Amino acid sequence: MNYKKNLKRKSNWYIYLLTLMITTAVLFAVVYLMRGVLFSETETVVNKNGTSDFRPPKSFDALTLLMLSEQKGATPDYYCLVSYQPRAEKVVFVTLRSDLSVKGGTSTMKLSDVYDRGGAKSAVKAITETYSLPVKFYAKFDKAAFIDIVSQIGNAPVNIPAPFQSGGTSFQAGSQNLDAESLYNYITYKQRQMDDDDGGMVMGGALSKLIDANTRSLDTSRLQTIFAKLMNSADTSYTSENFNDNLSAYLYTAGNSVSFAEYYVPYGETDSKGRFIPAENSIGAVRERFGL
């Protein structure tokens, strides 16, 4: 009689289980040790020359309030938030109306009135507190400062639908490559002649074109020259320490970004006191474009 036929083969399930557990543990250990490579926001070494072994982390993102007036020391006629997002390779311009409704202390005021009372710092604080936008810097330009700084950046290619004249500059219809003074005259003329929304589109579009057309040509020397002009010509909270800390990100942008600038004009309603109140959906669109 053959007893082997009635014998069951011993199961080695515990050996397979132990093998699986050991393999899983080793896999987790490898992933943990390589987490800096697999999941990091940026590499460990920050290359100050902006070469390909560096990608800026999101912490380099910065929101700045730009303000423009014709005369030095005057209340700004034009306001614009610019969000620099080097990791996302984006620069976003959001034009603001001077009658934007903001918190001014215990009351609600127009943005221009807040500036009149407390200057640029108060305007930054009012925007930050009213709309939960983390404005980090401000820069206030008069006409001379705008022309001085933009001259170092380059010309702006814009499309002009119809001929007109402004500030001694004759603008012809069609594609034009505007120098700094022409760009200033173009922006301010269009802002005066159009309603706030259309004027905001002109300003945002022109600034976007300026950035897109010139970023790739920027290097350390030109960036240092632009920064020096900013320090000498504008009223700004930006410092040499800020510039040095962010230089690697600027060089990364110059070396990697193409057609990355965009703009947005908030929409909303004007209340009985002439204050512009952006719609909730529009505020949400701004936050989304700013990566917040």
C-alpha cells in the first residue's frame, strides 16, 4: 500500500510572509533614504549661477505692489500687484483700481485714500488685511523712475489698434516695439482714455509683453544694473539682501522661462460711495493665479 499518496505537502507560508516583510522593509528604507531626490522641492545645493542643477522652491514666490504716479511724491494714479512664481515659471500682473475698497484702520476706504494717509506701507497693509494676499514688497515709481528702470529692461512689443498721440509720442496702428518713454505714454494715455477695466487690460498686457520679450536676455550684470536703478530711482521696500537672496531664482527664470507672464483684471461693482468691491469669484481667481 502506497502511503505517500495520502500525505499532504507541508505549507511554507510563513517563509513567504517573512520574505515579503523583509522586502517591504528594505523598500521603505530605500525610499526614505532617497526622499530628498524623489520628493524634494529643490536640490540640496543652491547654485548661485542659476544652472540646471537648481530649481527654486515655492518659498521664493513673492507678491509685490507696484505703484505709478507722474510726479515724485504724488499719490499713485496706477496700482498693480505682481506675483513672481519662479518654480511655477510664472509672473502674474493683477491691475488694481485706485478706488479699490480696502480696510483703513477701523473704516473702509478707497486704496488711494489709504495711501494719502499712510503711504506705501499702509497701502500694502490694507490690501493684505482686506483680501488675505501676502504682499511682501512694494515699489513706487514716478515717470522718471519708470523710464529709467524700464530702459534697462528693454522694449515692449504691443499691438496698437488705432493711431493716437500722447506725451509728444505719435503711435501708429499695428505692432510697435515701444521704448521706455513710449511705453509710459502708452499706458498712461490708455488708462486716462478708457474705463478702469479696459485701462487695466492695457497696463497688464503691456507689462506682460515687456517681461516676456526681455527676460531671456537677462544675466547677472544686467540684473545688478536694474537693481541699482531701482534703489536709486524708486521708493521701495526691496533691499540688497533680498536681491542677493533671490538672484539664483532670477537667473533660473531667465534661463528657463519663455512667454510666462500673464495678467488679470478683477471684476466687481462700485458701491454708493464710489468704492470698487471685487466679486468673490474674482478674488478667488486672483488667489488661484497667485498660487495661494
